[in-house]
Amino acid sequence: MKIKNFSRTIFLKTRSYILISIIVLILAFLCNSCSTNANKGTISGTVILVNDSYNPSLNPVDYAGVTVALYKTAVLDTTLVRINQQYPQIGVQITQETEFDHRNFNPLKVVTTDADGKFSFPSLTAGTYNLVLWKTDWGIRYLCSVRAEEKENNNLGTIELYPATSYNSTIVSEPTIFKSDHSYFVLTDVNFMSSVEFQPRTQIFINPAAMLKFYGAVITPEFTSSQDMWKITSGKEIYSTSQVTMDFDSYYSTVTFYGEQMNIKSGFVRYGSNALITVNVTNNNFYYMVCRDCGTALTINQGNVDVGYLLFSNCENVGLEYTANVETYFDVSISRCIFNNIIQRGVSIEWADGYNINNSFFNNNNYALYIRDCNEGFIKNNEFNLSYYHIFYHKACNHSEIHYNNFFNSIYSIRLRGNNNIINNNFYGLSTYFIYILYYDPPYSLVSADVNATNNYWSVEEVSQYLADAEDDPRCPYHIIYLPKHENPVREAGIQ
């Protein structure tokens, strides 16, 4: 009997110890959880609906029902970040505003505002987030790079949301202002016959396969930063709270400009088959633009061209295409631009009288420069990397001056035509050929004279093995003259 009581006592004590241990562990977990949550941050704010339209049915009863979605920030393209850091004087600095599209992600959290317009995201790990706000029949707002700090409430204050404007008629006759922080939906092909003005941060969403045409004067704002750029993009499933596939069928068709002169600045364009086109414009000026995820980003069919500080990235066909159909006396100038990851051609120029391409960065394009039927050209102080052809001349190119460029990693760095001077460049390789002038039919040469390729730096010992000329095919009448050469890289070469 004593043994049984003793065993029972031991059992009860053991069970008590186990229960106490479990309770202690639970309390410790709860305390740790409370402590962890106490260290979390909050992002909050208040959305108010401002009816500045002429539609009284949109007068808000209260501010409830606005969707507010919280997202991770987009991972910025490491190549573009590196180029931005190394050469801040070219292109546009990429940011969340240029790279983030909420349709490419699933949200972390989604809430709706209460009657007072208030929303809150508590218990957030400290870090940076993007917020997207929208409401049916109203616009959409992006708030990028919003911080959540430990033990703090980041109250964003009052955020205004405005009624959306939809265009489903084919003709708009009156002058139009696309207002700051407003959203515009192009549902079908629309023609604006009078003047238009783009204000900072306006957003135009064009339905897949739809076209937008501007026949009057176009006014755009001066560039301040990528945070204030106006935007044109596809309107596919723009109010989606889940990830959307943005394939080529999702793209809008074109945005076309007509007129004597175009001065387009400070814009961001995405998801267009032929994103921007000018037709029969005498002077085409584009500055401080970002064009990405397009078929062909910018197409110009005639006139003088002056573009600067543009960023083209991730296009299926061409970054900038100049496509005059007949011989003209217009010039093309491209300065301080970035062409990155273009599947076909970074720049394509046909039938220009002259061209000047300087201080630009070409990275990972099939043809970085494709030039045809042009008279005289200057290519100076550029960086070329990862192309099949860095510079490809096709048919009837009379004279080119290629100076102070850096050439890296290609199959053929330069395929020439006409009469050429290639001086004070750095050829680093890897390349199958640095310069190629052979042709398979008479006269068995692509050029019309010996190529002056003196005073360059070559990163290889046997330079002649990387030059395709008369030494490789005696039927070719011309040579690539590469001596004298620099023993060290040319310091003045590359972007200045």
C-alpha cells in the first residue's frame, strides 16, 4: 500500500512539473509574441474622395470602400542600378516609381477604408513597402517606398483620390488637361483633335490593342525626378488584387503624335506594342523618358530627331527606330541615353542625312546600333557591352567617324560600310571580330577604302586575328590599318 501511494505521489508530482513547464513555455511564447508585436511598425493614413468632376452622382456620402493594398517593393534591375551609380549623368535614375507595377505581384495585405477614410496596416516588419489605392469609378494612386519603423506608426496623413475619366468615343475635340494624380482610362481608339497637356503624375491606362492619337499641340512638364513623371501604360486588370500576366496580348497598340514639332518630356511608358510614334513631324524632341516592357518603344518616321536622357529597357523589338522611307536631309542626335536588354535593335536608323550618337550606354542588345542608308555619322564616347553586333552598317552608309568608345563582349564589334575612321577607342573583347569588312560577292568588301583604325587600344596580343580584311580573303581589296596602337587604354574613351 505504501509503495502504491509513493508511486502515485511521484506520478502526480511529475505530471504537475510537466503541466507547469508547458504553462511556462506558453507564457514565454506569448510574452515573446507580445514583445515581438510590440516591436512591429504600423503604416496608416486617411483617404478622402474629392469629386472635382461635373458628375454629381460621384459626390461621396462617406469615404468607405477604398481598397488599399500593401506590397513588397520591386527588386530593381541590378544592371541599371550599376549604370545609374556609375554614370548618374545619363538616362533617368530608376526608382520604385519606374519599376513597380502592382499587377506583377500578389499583395501582402489588403484592407478597405472605413467611413472616415481611415486605413491601417499594423504589425509590419520594419522596412520599405509600396501602397496602391483605388476605388471603382475613381482613380488609382501609388505611394512608393513607404517606411514602417519599429514601435512607430507612420501616419501618411490625408491622401486625395479623384474620379476617374473614361474615354470611349473616337473623337475628343476640346482642349484637354490630364491632371496631376488623376487617372484616365482609354477604352477604345481615341483621337484628340485639339491641344493636350500632361501634368506631373497623371496616369493614362489604355485598353489592350487600343490606340491613342494626338493631332494638336502637346505640352509636357519639365523634368524634376522620376517620382513626378506622367505615365502611359496598359489598362489590363488595373484594379486587380492578385498577380496578372502582362504578356504581349496585354499591351496597348500605339500612342501616335502628329504635328510640326513635338517636345515630349518627363514621361514613363510601359506595355505598349508600338509605345510611342511620331508621324510626319519635322522636329522630334524627347527628353528624360523611361520606356520599358514594350514591343518597339519609340518610332519616328521623318524629321530631325534630338533625344537625350532616355532609358529604354526590356523591349521585344527596338528601342528607338528612325524609319524614313525615302532619302531625306534630316539629322538624328542621340545623347546620354541608356539602351538595355533590347531583343532586336537598341537603335535603328534608316535614311538619315547624318547622325550623332554620344555618351550613351548600350547593354545586352542583339544589335546595339543598326544603321542603313545614311550619309555621315559620328559615334563618340559611348559604352558597348554584350551585343551580337555593337555597330552594324547595312547598305549605302557613306562615311562614319567612330571615336573614344569602349567596346566589351560581342561576336562582331563593328561591321562596316563606306569610308571609316575608327580612332582612340578601347577594344576589350571578348569578341570573335573587332572589325569586319569582308563580303561574299564582288567586290568582296563591305567598305570603299582602307579602314583607318589607328591609335586604338586592343586588349589582345595578335590584333590581326580579330580583324577580318584582305589578310583573311585576298579577293578583298582593302585592309584595316591598326598601327600605331595604344599600349594602354585610352583614358578619354567612354561616357564623359
